[in-house]
Amino acid sequence: MAVALPVSGNRVQKSGFLEVFVRDRWHKVLANLNEETLTLSCEDLGDKVNLNGITNGSYPTSTNHPDLTNSPTTGVRTAFTDLPEQVPEAIANRKRCVKVVKQDVGGLGISIKGGKENKMPILISKIFKGLAADQTQALYVGDAILSVNGVNLRDATHDEAVQVLKRAGKEVTLEVKYMREATPYVKKGSPVSEIGWETPPPESPRLGSPPSELPSSPAPSLSLQGDRRCIPLKMCYITRGMSTPDPENRQFELHSPDAKHTVVLRCKDAASAQAWFSLMQSATTSLSSRVLAEVREHVGWSGIAGSREIRHLGWLARKTESEKQHWKPVLVVLTEKDLLLYDSMPRMKDSWLNPVHTYPLLATRLVHSGPDKGSPQQGLELSFATRTGTRLGIETHLFRTETCKDLSLWTRHIVNGCHSAAEMIKEVSTSCLYQGLDCRLIIHYEKGFSVLSEEEDGSVPKPLLSYPFERLRMSSDDGQLDLHSCPKPIVFILHSFLSAKIARLGLLA
């Protein structure tokens, strides 16, 4: 359902340096957040203007030098296209001098890697097709740049090489030597290039489109632009402290809609982390109303999982009694009568019809919520718990929200949902034995509870007892009423009916 959206059409809300956890260590990245995407860039962080196309994974960004590398008509030669076996044997491991005339747009048209600090020579890692270096037809990805216009780069750092290439003038003479043994290093991508994210399958329609309409060329959820990753925030789960320990409260996490990928980011201090986290929470919350409208349109009149109306949905963290140690992301959908749990964001209509768990609101109650006001203290979890009466007994779930506002919103939706379900369903019944006779126990929202005999000849059942709710004083196991199934659902339903009636009286008073 999530699609990549262009960054250019949205106002940047926040920009700054963060660290991303890749390859079991932290890497510095430039992050840009707007209303719909988070963009992570592994750029030459010291130079943000036109760098003549020669930086390690950065591209021109000034208005005078447009970013040709992101143009759909511009290709890139890399170590995956310039294979070692395709390089003529006559030039391998031999010094060559190649003259390159810089273009007004695109500069040299190369990217470089390596440097003294990496214990590697300065290597050409990318050549952009159609630009100056490519037009020479004499340079290859994997060429080591030994000198530039006579300036020795054999012992240069990466930054020193960048400065030499920038100052080289319009006509540049490169002394190069192709190094086959450097190919694995050149192939190694930047940290952000290794960030995985969700890619919709070709048959997956976008929500909001007619069920029969398939996009002609679906865009991937994760947009790759050079050494940048544009992560769409629509139905992205933003949380903290779920995947990695965060004793300093400096981290936050992005979980993909398919729940298969996680990006962990770290800020310089706790205050910065909270600022980033709050803005991203705000962005995803703003997108959620659009998602809700798209889901309603997508599933149509038939609804989902036997329900007709979706009233609220969103990501929460969940624990069960059997998994008390670890929080797990769960997509929670609240309908007019059920609480539905999904392991990931469904794409196809059939997936919406098959949640992992379905809990009737009528047999569910909220048993814990807190803290319920003020800002949470560091490390203090905002959680609520539900209990559902089932045929197998009681199921308890502990859910965690990310903000006080979300905690209040979810608990209010669940309580109101239980009351609305009671008023809508009004009556439930179950088979039982009463004084040795096969009967049906009927609980009615307005009339109270009654026991009717089940006549074998099909005649009208006879009422054996009938009482309004106000006559109910206590319950005990005296053996007179024996349910054929677990009594827990009936107990919870009775509680919901009584709670709804009390709430209604409170509103009418």
C-alpha cells in the first residue's frame, strides 16, 4: 500500500545529522524529514554545493548545477556494470593518462571512494553515463587516480582528493591505473544503500484505486536516488526502544508496513531524539486519516472480517502473557464490533478478511491504562491492557502506545466501542442446563436475562425465569445453571451490557 513519494513537492520540516545502525555499527547520515518521507543521505557532509560529480556518493544540489544523477534518462556505470573481465587486459595494472574536459553541468561525472584513511587508493566508484568521464571512453570503474594535473594523490585522504579535483580547472589530466583487486571495495555500497524496506509486489493495487485497477508501473516503497534512501512514512511504525537497548534515550526506530524491516536512528542527545520522534509521530498521524479513507474505499461495502465499518486503525506494540519479555509491532483495527490484530499492513483485500486474531468487543474489557495524564517520564511506558472472554478462557493483551494522546485515543475508542457493540447487538444466547433441563440462556441489553426451555416438538419455548438487570445482586455456582461451554464470554458480555447501560444513564442524567 505504501508508495514512494517525491521529496520535492513537500516542505522540509526538519534536517540534521543522525546516525543509522548498519553492519552492526553506527554511521553518520544527513536526514531530511517532510510531511510524507524521511530521506537519509550518505553525502560529503562538509560540502553541500556543486561538487562536480566527484564526491563519495554525493551529487550536485545547487540550482546552477541540477542533479542529473536522479534523472530517469541518466544511467550510472558501477562495479556491477563495468565488470573486471570487460576491461581490456592491455590496460590492466598499467598507468594511463586520460584527458577529461569538465562539463558546465555535471562536472567530471564521477564519484570516488577510498583514501589514505581507508588504507586504499583514490578509486573511481561510479561513472555517470553521458557526462565528461564517460565520453572519454577511456576510464573505468575501479581505476585508481594516481595524480590530477600532476598533483600526486597516491597518499591523499578522500577529502584532499576531493579538493584537488574541485580546483583542477576545466581541463583535467588524470593519471590512472586499473586495479582488479579493488573491485570488491568499489562494489561495497554506502551504509544507506544497505537499508532494506518494503517493495510492493507488482499485483498489489494501491489503496484508493478500484479493485480491478492495477498501477501500470508501481513505484517501490523505498526510493533509491544515488546514495540516498527516501522512506515513505505512510503506515510506517515509529517507536523507541523496541529493537536495540537505548539507555541514553537517544534512539528512535522506523518499522516498515510489512513488519520485515527496521531502521534504527540515533541522535546526539535525548532532547534531539525527542524532537525528531515527535515530528515523525506527527507526520505519521497526519497520514493515518488518509490511510483510513483509502482502506474503507478499498474494502468496499463488504467490510473486513465480518464487520461493516472501520472506526480506527494504527500500530501498537503488544505483549501477551506467554511473551512478557518482548514487545512486538501489531497493526490494530477497530471496527463497529471487533478488535482485529494483523502482523503487518494488509495489501490485498483477501488479507484484510483474514486477521491473525479477532476479538469481539462485546466480550472484551479494558482493565488497565496508564499513565493517563501529563508527559511520561523517561523509560516509563504508556500502556493499556485488555481481557477477552473466549471459549478457551480469558486472553489478556498488553499494548503500548508512543504518546499520551495515543493512549487516551485508543482507550476511549475501545471503551466506546464496547458500549456501541452492546447497543447494536442487544442480545446473545447460549445453550445450558437448568434444573436438569436443556434450555437457552438469553441476555438482552434492555430486558435483562432469562432462561427458556428448548421444546423438542418445536413449540414456543417456555420462560422458566426472567429478571431485569437491576434484580441481579450476586452470582454463585449453585449447580442450577450449567453452561455447555466456557462461561467466560457470557460473564464478559454481561459486564459490557451493564457498563453500557451505566454509561448511557450517565449521559442522560
